Amino acid sequence: MSESATAQKTNRVGLTKEDYGGAPSTMCKGCGHDRISEAVIQAAFHLGVESHRIVKMSGIGCSSKTPAYFLGRTFGLNATHGRMPSFATGSYVANSALMPLGVSGDGDTASIGIGQFVHLVRRNPKMVYIVENNGVYGLTKGQFSATADRESPSKRGALPSEGPIDLCSLALDLGCSFVARSFSGDKKQLVPLIEAAFSHNGLAFLDVISPCVTFNNHDESTKSYTYHKDHEVHYHDVTFVPHFEHIDVEYEPGSVQTVPLHDGSKLHLKKLDAAYDPTDFQRAAHALRETRANRQILTGLIYINKGTPTFAETLKLPATPLASLDEKTLRPSREALDKFNAAHRV
Amino acid sequence: MSKSVVNDFTLNIATPNGTGSQTSNTIIFRALYHMGIAAAAKNLFPSNIQGLPTWFSIRVSAGGWQARAEQCEILLTLNPATWNQDIANHPRGGVIVDNTDYKIPESRFEGYVRYSVPFESLALKHLRDAKLRPKLKNLIYVGVVAQLFGIEEESVQATIRAMFANKQELFDVNWEACKIGIDYAKENLKKQDPYRFARANQTAGKILIDGNDACGLGAVYGGCTAFTWYPITPASSLGEAVIEFFRKYRTEKDGTRNYAVVQAEDELAAIGMVLGAGWAGARAATSTSGPGISLMGENFGYGYYAEIPAVVFDVQRVGPSTGLPTRTQQSDLLLVAFHSHGDTSFPMLIPANAAECFEFAWRAFDVADRYQTPVVVMSDLDLGMNTWVSEPLVYPDRPFDRGKILTPEKLAQLEKWGRYKDVDGDGIPYRSIAGRTQDSRFSYFTRGSGHDENAVYSESDQVYARNLDRLARKIRGTVQVLPEPVLAGKGNAEVGIIAFGSTDHAVREALAANETAADYLRLRAYPFHDSVGEFIAGHDRVVVIEQNQQGQMAQLLRMALPEHAPKIESITYYGGLPLSAAFVARALNGTLAKV
């Protein structure tokens, strides 16, 4: 299909793929982050995401700049460094009908913002949280981040003096209801995972390895294109079918696991490892540890739990967003204040 | 016995923290209220849950003054750890009620009127239930005080009933314990001192409330729906009050909550959530104290620059650092006024009493929405945590002002909307809110980095400077809606006094007793109203009285009104105790004596 033919095609809400685009990217040429932005655009277009039903949220860093480059019709908020989770939580409680699409980096999430990340996971708002993980501080020119592997040297040959944080393991341990990992260069896997994340009713965490072409893409780096290609372990291939589509996905019986999501859409996992079940917490934890010990990177949908209550459910938020409640509902009456005063006279 | 002293003395009760003495102290204070006496209660407590010393002073005065008295006439020394110091500090000629069981040497009571009560023995003898005994034994001193100094039994009973929600069983056990003290005093103690309480008419219409409860209720009346907070003394009870009032006033019959409370992981997250919720169109607030304000710094600047409404309650305590967490001060003024890096300015509303806590709390939401910026209500520990005899809370006199929120109709009127465009010349732009419409012309990208009128990233020097100037103009405009200062006096005295917040009580009391005729202007907000400059201009000498070392309000005044700077003098107290009228009078006389 040619570019122009793609541009003219409209989705179920009458938008073209271009409508999901944003400002021109200012990332370095070849940056993994641009591939992720493209995947977000493609996923949003395929799903027919309505621009006014989501809000883009990000922190500070190269990754956090990218929301300007996709979904240009959608409200966005570029928060302070490491504080995106709290801004997203605030927006969510004010209007839980708006789904935050959070984009962060490994510095933003694993270092300065790890506290807020941890507590966001505990709360489980309906939200997509993508970490564009390159193991390096790009905007400040190449310092290590907390996800840099011990054996992964910087461009100048230095090794990290501290061990890495595996965000997927951390999220899983904290009870994250959707844990996935992918690679920015693997659109075939990344796009359906983002689509599934949009449909998940809870916090969907996506750790996307995204090589930094300027500071962390040399052969010795464990976040480089070459390292990833050599060390990636797929436990399944992923196909996402939105609830409004009726596409029969052909898989051989016995090798496909279907994960129905709350909105009726389905995630088909074609198993490469027949024993892997992403609803099995123990198996997921083991798989993450095992692959890490083997210096491999596990990708795909690692864990999903559809039974975890969302933060809106836990807080018993009303159907009408808090932000839309009127004065009549919000301000107690004059009589109530009279009663209050009277009760404080004894 | 000398001539009796009626309703003009102070009772100081020393007990160990966490032993239930708070309930007993409250019963005495509230029973006095029941008798029509507007007592002033100051709880001097440690940063500790159990064991460290605490003092509760109850002051009664002809004027019903609410400020702290520096000395007490009657000391109840019921803490084995502090009696030595308590007695040493107690002025000779005063009254001491002591615990016989502590076996304090007789010689220590020379020159005092002593009432010795074997509290432990009485408790062991009369309170048979060993489980309840620790809780009830403090009621015995309530009875002793009531009998010795004339708190009417009817008032004690009514107070116990009210405090225990009219539950007969609870009333019975508490009253019985209280009666042990009454009976002991009747039979064993002969009145030798002149002090007594008598029915008065100081409380008509007034209520009993602390500032934190009043702020909490004000937030609910102000339409707050998202309250995100991190516990910290002395602001914790404000957060708890909001939760209580949300439950009471905002819960639907089916359990649906028209509110959200998030106990955040820290103050950075608390303010982040407030800004996120404010950005998405809710009225949101947080409560904290100095250390929390410090942590919120970066996001204060974000709120200022990205123009997001937020309400913050700062219940000030003693800094720097952890400081004295359970002592009071007015020392966050400079911090808040220019919080965060870069050029910023934050409006402050400064209540002086519980009624204003309520009023300024709901008004703060209007200011924040109208000016799209973080706004801080500056309370303090004395105001927030002590119970005051206050004017009743007054129902808001105006509907919500949600400010310039862009509607489809307004969008159609505006030739070209830009999120940060100054359409009306007041520096306040129109804001659109996510989720309110499907029209993508409404949407924009909010950022803390440089941006132009259309919210597009910009590093242009001119765009940046223009934006910053508009922001400064916008914040200056808040004086139009912030509470105006209050003037006491004719305005033509030689000396002008300026004070603000909870010290108002001590200042008014000192001025009422002082022969020096001075005008008194009570500030209620920052930035300063024009009348503040006029007040200073109209007086030969101006003295600013405040509770911090650096004279922070005086500094703010000198900065805002440099032409008057040389004549602004400072009186400061920063020891952490609530200000007393005696201190103000001494300091004022000292300052004015200098030429």
C-alpha cells in the first residue's frame, strides 16, 4: 500500500492515520522513540481512539517530549521530572472517563520518579504507561540511568557502578495488572501490545527497549539494536483484535491463548513456549528471573490480571466526573451550616 | 483569703502525653464554655505519642481574650517528670494542685497555696475496673478543679454528655470518676485561694472549633472534590477533617462518593495530584506544613507557569528543617511568596481566627480558579490545632467563580483562541478543559517549558519575557478578590501597627490595654492591597509584629513598598509558643521608646 493510500483511509471514527499525528519529531535520526510514536499512532488509528477521551501525560527527558509528536488533537501535559504519575493520578480522579496515556523514560521512571511509579502501580488507575527505555540520559548527553545493565558500557567505555532495576519485575511484584515488554524496532509485536494496553481496564505497563542512537547504540551496549536482536526471547507472538472487528485469526489449535479484555476485544498469543500462561503470576515472575539470568530479554505480554479493581472503583467515584459536578451537588446547604454551628455550641 | 478573683486567671495542667489527659482538659474547657465563659485553651504538646510532657493552659479573662497568658495562677502538676521545673517556674503566691502520691518535699510548697490530692490512691480505691482505670483516672482532677474553682456540676455533666454522644453508659462511668474528685475536694480541701469561675455572658452565639476543622469544612463548601495529602503535624487534622466532612456531606445514598481523597506517597505527589486534578477541571487541594511546602517547590513553579489552579493549606510550624514540629510560627511567608525557582509569586490568604479559616478556605478556590494559579491559605499550629471560642461560620455570600473556562460559545466569539493569550487585558487567559468537548480546537499541550500564547514550545526571548510580565500582572490582579486588610483605630495616630494571622488576638489585647494610641492594620492577604501603602504613608512610625526571626512580613512590605521601607520597624517573637499580649506590650513599649 502506498503512503497516499494509507493517508486517505479512515477508521471507524472517521479519522485518517494522519489525524493521529503530531508535530514533527525533534529526536535524533534513527531514535527508537520515534518508532514507538509511530506504533502509538498506528495503534490509535487501528482502534479508532477518540482524541477527546484520552490525555497524554509525560515527565521530563527525550521520551517525555514525544507526546508532542503523536495524537496532536489530544490534550497533553508535560509534567515535571519523575512526577508524571501524580499529575496523571490527579487528572484521573478528576475525570476517570479520560484515560491517561503516560509516556516516560528510564531516568524519569526508574530514578527520579520511581517512588511515584511504585505508588501509581499500587493504585491501578485505568491508564497506559509506556517507558521508552534506553538505559541512558539522552538529553543531558549520555549519563547512565538506573536500568543500565552492569555489563553495558557507556559510549566512553565506563561501566555502571550500580546494578540495574528491571521495571517489569518491579511492576509485577507491586501487583501491576498488565505487564508487557517489547522493542521499539518490533512493530509487529509492539503495536498489538499498545492496542491491548488501551483496552486493558487498569494500569497497563509497557517497558519498551528503545536504543539511543547517539549515546547507547554501540555494540557493547545491552540496549542497542544488535544486542536486542541477539538476546530477545519471545514467549509468544501477539495479535490484537479490537472488539469491533471480526477478523478470524488463524492459529493452530493448542498453540494459541486468547485473552479477552474487558471491552470485548481479544488478545491472541501464539505460543512459542507452550508452558507460558500470562495469567500465572508465579510463571511470569519466574520467566523474568530466568531470562535475566540467561542475559536474555523477555518480550511480549508477561502478565495480565483482569480482576484487579481500578482506582476509580476503589474510590467509588461517581459516574459523572468530579470535574463536572455542579455547585448544587458540591456546596452543602445553608441549613447544613446552621446545624454545624449549632452542634459546635455544646 | 484576699478578695476573690473571678474569671481572670489561668490554669495550667501538666500531664504526660498520651495518658488521656486531653479528654479531661477538654471537659474543663468546654464546661467553662457551657457556663458562658470564653476561655482560651492552648495545648502545648510534644512531638511524641506517649510519655513526654504536655501542658494545657486554660485562661479566663474579663475580655474573653483568646491569646496565651505567659504565667498561670493555678498549676496542676500531675507529671512526675516535670513537677520540679513546673513548681520552680510557678510564681510565688500562686496555687498548686499536686499529686500526693508523688511525695514532693513539703519545702517546695512554701509560699504557695497547696491542694494535695492522692490521685493514684483514689483511682486504685474507687475505680475498680483495672482496664478502664488508666482512662478514667484523669477525670478525678476534673472533679477537683470543678469543686475547688467553681465549675458548675450541671455544666460538667452537660459537657460529658455531649462529648460521649449522649451514651448513658459512657456518661455514667465518666461522671462517676469525676465525682470521686468532687467528693474528695468537698471533704478534704479547704478553699484558701481567691480564684473562681462564675457564669458569664461571653459566648452568646459563639462556637467552639479549631482552625483545621474550619479550613476542612471551608474546602468542602468551596467545592473541593479532589483532596490529596500527606500527613504532617500540624496539618494532619485538616486532612482528616476534609475526609470527615466529605463523608458527611458528599456521599450519595448508594455509597457513591462525590469526592476523591488520595493519601499520597509524599508532598511532591500530593501537589502533583492537585495540579493534575485542577488541570482536568476539578477543584483540588492539599494540606501540609513547612517541610511539605519545601518539597512542593518545583511543582509550585509548574502550577504558576503552566497556569493551573490549586489550593494549598499551610499550617505553619517552627522551622528550619524538622524544627519544632509541635510549636507555632509564621515563618513560611517568604518561602511561599516566591516559592520555586525562577520569578514567581503566589497569592496568600491569611486567616486570624476559625471563622476566617472557613471563609478563606472556600474563597481560595475562587481565587485559584479565577487566576489559574496555586493559592495558599496560611494558617498556623496555634490557629489550626487549638480549640477557639469563635464567631459562627458564615455561609458563603457568593456562588462559585470558576473563572475563564472556555465554552463552545466563547470559542466561537474569540477570533483566535490561544491558551495563554491575554484577551481581556487582565493577564488572565481562557482555559479549556480536557474531556469537556470533542472539538479538537480546544486541545493544547501543557508544559512547564517555554511556551507562546498558543501553548507551543518557544525559546524566544521576547515571547518568554512577555509571558512572564503577563503572569506578574495577572498575580498582581488578585488583590481585587483577596480579603482586604482590616483597620482598627481612627487612622490618624502617630504609630501604626501591622500584624496578621493568629497573633491578632495578642495584638488586639495588648493595644486595648496600652495607653499608647496606635492604629492597627491587620493584613489578610498577599499581594498587598493598595490600602496597605496608604496606611504606612499615613503614619510616622510603623511597627510590624510577627512570629518569625527574620521579620518576613516586614521584608515583604519593604519589597512591595520600597518608598516606605525606612520607616517599617519590626517586632518578632519566634520561640514557638503562641504570642502573648504581655510580650507585645513589652516589645512595643521598648521599640517605641527608641528614637
